[in-house]
Amino acid sequence: MARLPRPLWKKVLPDLAPGPFHPTMRRLAVDGYGLDLAYFHTRRWVDRQESVTAYPWQGCPPYFPRAFDQGLGRALWFIHNGDVSNTAAAVNRFAESRHADLWSGVGLAATFASGCSVADAAALRELAAGHAPSLALGSVFATSAGAMAGYLPSHTTETGAELSGPPSTEAVELAMRTAVSSEDDGSSPAYELWRKRIRGKFAETACTVRKGTTQSIGGHRKPGCGTATIVYGQS
């Protein structure tokens, strides 16, 4: 899309038969558009935090900027070479209203491509704070994509488990179980309804965790690592 004039955007999607994830996942084309522009035109889209306007591509014009930001979030991970502190700082420079979509993109990129240690992934989850469910959402999508492609490297499973809690098999099952196959309802695309369902499984439960105590993440117990942590796996 970044290389085509807008009149040709209607030809971007391949002619595929409807399936479990098509046409729901067609919003990923706009996600990729955001990734491309942010990565190759960083000054405008990242440094100046410009945003795209609503556009009636495949319906739901107001969702266009949100899908764009999901791809922009992916770009931030690569622009900052997987450095969790710099990536988080970059997200925080944007308006708060854009953070959820940006964090989901970060979670997808960090899980799919990794580039950080498990300890760094844990730090990224803490830095996401209240947007940790969106980070986990992106991670679940990345794990599911790898599983459907038949390739789940260790960096994806390890980072995914740290960001979203459940092991890869449960993350894939969650994505499958919550998938929305219906057409867009006009106000929200089916893709966002799917994302909302997954986010709903990562309820924000603020709690205070002292050093040496434990926290529950997706039903698993692990050492506590600070305060105001997020308990995942609650619906």
C-alpha cells in the first residue's frame, strides 16, 4: 500500500475464499502500511508523531488510523533494535490515546522477531504497565502466526510466554477460540472485535508484589519482580 496510489488500494487483497481468518485479517494490510511508513520515514511518523486520517478502505474509516498505529508499534521495536527502554520511551512520546495500539504492535514484533532476552521481555511487560494486555494481545497474534506457519522458534515461545503468560499451545488455542468470522458491523471491524476478546482474557488486576513473593501469570507461578504487576489469564 505504501508503494501504490490510493485508487489501486482496492486491488491489494488477493482473491481468497472466506475462511477462519479471512476476510477478518485484511486489516493487517493497513498494519503493514504503518510499519512501512514508520520504518522508512521515521522523522515524520515517529519523531513528529504524525497520524493518518480516517480512510474508507474496506469500510470502517475510523479504524484505519488504529490499524496504522498497530504497524507503527511494530516498527518502533525494529527502529530501536529491540531495546526495551528505548522502545517504551518512544511509545510514551505519542498521545496516550494511541498507546494501546502501539503496544500491541510492539508485542507482536518482540515475540515474532525477539532480539531481547527473557529478562528484557519481563522488563518490557512492566514498562507497558496498564497497556500490558495490549502487549499480550500482540504476542498472542505473533505466536499464532508462527504456529500456523509451522515454525515456532524458541525465541518466540520464550518471549511469548513472558509477555502473555500462557505457553504457545494455549496462546494459539486462545486465538482460535476467540476468532470472529462475521463481517464488520459498520462501527467496529470484526478484526477489532477479535482483538477485544483476546485483550479481555488479560484482565488488569493491579496488585502489590514484594520481592521474593510470587505472582500468577496465566495460571503459572513465578517469582515476583516488583510492584503493581499485572495478573494475566483472568476473563
